[in-house]
Amino acid sequence: MSPRPPLPLVTLAPLACLLVLACSGVEKPVAPPSLEPEAAPAMLEPVDLSCPGCNLIVLNMGNLRADHLGLMAPAMGLPDLGLTPAVDRFFAQGLILEQASSPSGATYYSATSIATATEAMFNGHTMREDDASSIPSLGSERAEKWLEGGGRWIVLAALAREGPLLVDRLPTLAQTLATAGYHTMAVNDWIHTGEHVHLDRGFEDYIDLTDTSRTGPHDWTTTIPVLLQVELVLERLSAHRQAQPERPVYLYFHSNALHFPYPHPSDPEVLVARHDGPELFTQAYRQQLRAMDTALGRAFEELERDGWLEDSVVLLYANHGLSLGEHGVLGMGKATQPCVHAPVLMHHPRLHGARRVVAPVSLVDLAPTLYELLEVEPRPMTTAHSMLPLLAGTGPYERPALFGRDIQEEW
């Protein structure tokens, strides 16, 4: 074989220039970023998280920002704002999921996805404007007014009451636990998380606090202070224990207290909404968060005093977060990190120290995780993945990707 010919001088010239630059102290070209995937987080120490027959108390605090919790802000490189001392104390010895994502920044999607363990684009609800405008039932003057004002969510929620939806074929967490013998109870505060969107299915004892007598699409929120909402939850738990002490209970509480408009920080008779700008909006939100924490602290004290914590899993999460001006968004319903990053905290009777999970997880997988934890057989059509092996340190989390759907886009 003949020897390879030498490189021509025109080819060697650029190489010589690079050598001169390197030796002369001139800044070298920056290497492109590596395309190699990051190493998976180290697996946690194994622990038995099975809790067959345990009670399940679920607290869904919609619009709760993860970075406003003292347990989570420092892990995100942010200061603890001191807004949630009661929540921080109660869950300090429990599971803390640092990177949980909601399937949607909009409640109509996220609540359905979490309750049925299905992805937001497949659960049968729709909120797209073109879908709403094509529905012939929108003949009423009231419905047209809502649609013009951007209240298509409310219109579709109202239409859902007129007939079956595809989502009715998907079993809910409440239906599955009721089949397993649980006494299922709910105290619900918002139209997109309860009977108005067919998410009351499976609850034996259901209370809806939504005030549907008010006229505007964003007025359909309770006027009941969050402390009184919590008192109602505690009353329901007490009534269950007196009537059926041997039967496990699943209680679901959704509070809309962190949904705007908020009471003005200096005048509770004045309401603060998005048009007031991010600074005042943020102040009012944080004041409302303090009120929510105080109310939850009352609940935690009574749960401990009455012995519920000995045989109960207590799960606190937000079905989505809230943007306080980031990316030009004030509110929710968008696929931005503040909107879809959701706090997830769990008290477990067998845990006596903080257990932080740093791997990204999806709220779609909450229900199958609870089924495995409670040793309840999931009903058909559940296609999500249990997080329990990840949380317990016994195996991998099988979800290949996180994705979801919001009002106008998918991610």
C-alpha cells in the first residue's frame, strides 16, 4: 500500500494558527456542551413504605408554589420566606419530592389527570376555545357572556353536567378505594375539581363549597375562609371515626384559598387581581399563604392529638403552581416552570426522618403510587407508573418522560 500523501500546506495553516493562539494566551474556543445525559440521582436507602389498610388524607392546595415552602426553597437555592412554618414542621420528618411536575398548569386538566392517573391530553376533557365555540349548547345569554369574557372553562364545566364525558370511563382514585372498602369523603372548593367536571365519582360523602350562584366565571370560588374549610374537614373525620372506627377512610380536601383574587394586604374588603400588577399580587398571595398555613397547622395539631398519624398517610400537594410574573405570566394555565412545578409532601407512619427525592416525577403517577403503598389493586385503564420503588429505594421509576397539556399548548 502506498504511503498516505502529506497534508497540503493550505490544510496545515489553520492548525498552525490554533497552536499560535493557544501559546499566546488568547482565549481558546469554548467546547460545545456535552450531549451525554446527566447521571441518575443516587438511589435512596431502602425502606418499607407499604401501609395496607392505612387511612389516606389528601390535601390539595391549588396554586401553592414549591419555592414558597420552607422545606423546599433552600433546596432550590432560594431563601426560606418564613411563610409556612406549620407545613414545614409537620412534614419535616416525611417524604419531600423536590422535582414534581403537574400534567398541566390549568386545574381542569391537572385535577382530572391526577384523579384518573391519565395524561392530560387523553383524559377526555377539553378546554380549547375552538372546541367551546363549536358546541351548539352555548345558546344562553349567560354562557355567551362567559365565553366572551374568557370563561370557556366554566362553560365547558357546565356542559359536562348535561351528559357523559369520555372521562367517565376512567376510574378515579375515590372509586378504586371505595371498591377496596374505604369510606371515601371529599370537601371540595372549586368547580374544576369536583362534581362539575365529574370528579365526585366514587365519593360516598361529598361536600362542595363552590358558590355557583355568583355571576362571573372567576367568581365561582367559595367565600368561606380557609380556616372554616379546615374545620369542616376535621368535623367529617371526627364523624367517620365515631360511626365507623374500624373502616379505613380516604378523605380528599381541595382548597381554592390560594386562587386569586386575594384580600388586599391592608384592606380585606378590597380584592387584588392580576390587573393590579405583580408586586401587589405577590404581596396579597403571600398573605393568603400565611392564612392557609395557619389553618393547616390547626388541622395537623388535631390529627396528632386524636391519633390519626399512627395509621394514616397524609399527602399534601398542589395540582399546579402559580406564576408571579415570571416569563410575563401572572397566574397559571401556562407551561412555565412556576406553573407546573408542584410541591409534594407526605407524612408516613413508618418514616421518622426527612426523605428527599430529587428525581423528576409526575403527579399523574400519584394514584398508582398510593395504590401500591396501600396494597390496593388498581382498576383497569390506569396506565401511569408507580413511584413507590423510587420513594422506597427498592427500584427504578419507570416513567420515560414528563409531558402535559395546558390551555393553548403542550409540553
